[in-house]
Amino acid sequence: MQQVIEGDAREVMKTFPEKSFHLIVTSPPYNVGVNYGAYRDNLSEEEYFDFAEEWLKECYRVLVDGGRICLNIPTYNWRGRFNMYFRYYELMTLLGFMDRDTFIWVKMDGLDFAHSAKIYGTISPHNPHTKYPYELILVMQKGKDTLEGEETDLRYREFFKWSHTIWFIRPEYNRIHPAPYPEELPYRLIKMFSFVGQKVLDPFCGGGATLRACKKLKREATGIDLNPEYVEMCRRAVSK
Ligand SMILES: C[S@@+](CC[C@H](N)C(=O)[O-])C[C@H]1O[C@@H](n2cnc3c(N)ncnc32)[C@H](O)[C@@H]1O
């Protein structure tokens, strides 16, 4: 079963019972001024991490023991000039999560370079900025190391390839959502970190890549998003 709920992830998650999901796969707003319609993506650094603390606390509560959370984030926030990965790592550790893995998603196209040049202007030794043609997937766990479950669909070859943690995957674009991730990303994470039939949550489901991957992989998915247009897009995608 796939369900998509319209609302604020912080409030919606409070209605879920404790330990009700085996895996969380998500990409939160990056706070870089993207226009998501219903959400202001330009908070101060403090406001942004207060917001993150609220939804991550709920993530911790609803995960089973041995469950993982996979967070797709950029390394660095160029708008607020802080290290996103480090701040999330620190916050999640304080909330009780334990570090497991970090994947590097290399975005295989030139767009990021064009984007960076636009932001940073002329490149010179006065004050050069480095560029990030990749994003990270921070994987943390709750409680014990092992997840209980029976039927796996993870093949030896997939595990062998994906457990080498640099992933080359082309980004995805669509006309409705401004910042989707490619379905291949949640597809790999879901196969690696959950069993067939288990429950997966995406609290910021956007256009629905996580839900589409769950449907293919026979996992039960719950997606949440504030924006009714994205919720509609997800519902259409999973009803096909
Ligand atoms: C980076 S995008 C996720 C994109 C998604 N992974 C995809 O592939 O389409 C972040 C999403 O969070 C949603 N959002 C922002 N604040 C929210 C909140 N408080 N509760 C639920 N969704 C929220 C935005 O509408 C946006 O769709």
C-alpha cells in the first residue's frame, strides 16, 4: 500500500505510532531559496536547524530498532555558508542516531558547474569557491545494528557494486517539482536497507521518487509533503 499525506511532516509524523517504520529515505529542503510554493526555503541557519531538530526527533521516534534513516543532503550550504553535512551529523548524533555510512552521489552532468559559475561569479585567487558536482547520503541507524526481516531482493552483484560508496547517477528533472532526486537513488537505498513488504517513510516526498521506487520493490510507502500540487503528482505516480 502506498499513501501520500498532505501536511507538515512535523505534525503528520506525530500521528504515527512509535517504531512504525523500518526505513526512512528522504531529501529535506536544503535552505537554498528554492521555490516550493508552500514552504519558505530561506530560513536563518538557526531556524533551519530548529526545524530539522523537530522533524528528526519524530523520525527517531517512528523508526524501529535497527532501522536506518538515509538523508540526501548537499555537503555545503552556499547561501548560509555552513557545512550542511557536519551540522546534520552533529544534530542527529545528539538525537541518538548512530553513524553507519556516507554515500557520495556524483551527479553526472555539467549543469552544476554552470550553476556554480552563476552564483560565484568570476573565478579568481581573490576569493575562490570550490564546486560540488556531488551530494551526500548520510545513513544513520537507530538502536541495534541489525534490522529484523525475512525476504530480501538484494542480489549479490547489486550489493557488491552499491556497497562501494561512490554512486554515479544522472539527476532527474521534471516540469512540476523544482528539486527531485532520481528514482535510482531511493531504489538502491530501499533494496540495501529494508526487506520486501516492510514500511518506508519519506517525510518530504516531493514528486514521489521514493514512493515510485517502493511500489516497484513491493514496500509499503508513506509520503508526506506540504505542497498539494506535489502530493497530487505523487498520488498520480503511484496509482499507475
Ligand atoms: C528536496 S524536496 C524533495 C524532493 C523529492 N525527494 C523528489 O524526488 O521529488 C523537499 C520537499 O519538502 C517539502 N516540504 C518543505 N517543508 C515541508 C514540511 N514542513 N513538511 C512536509 N514537506 C515539506 C517541499 O514541498 C519539497 O517538495
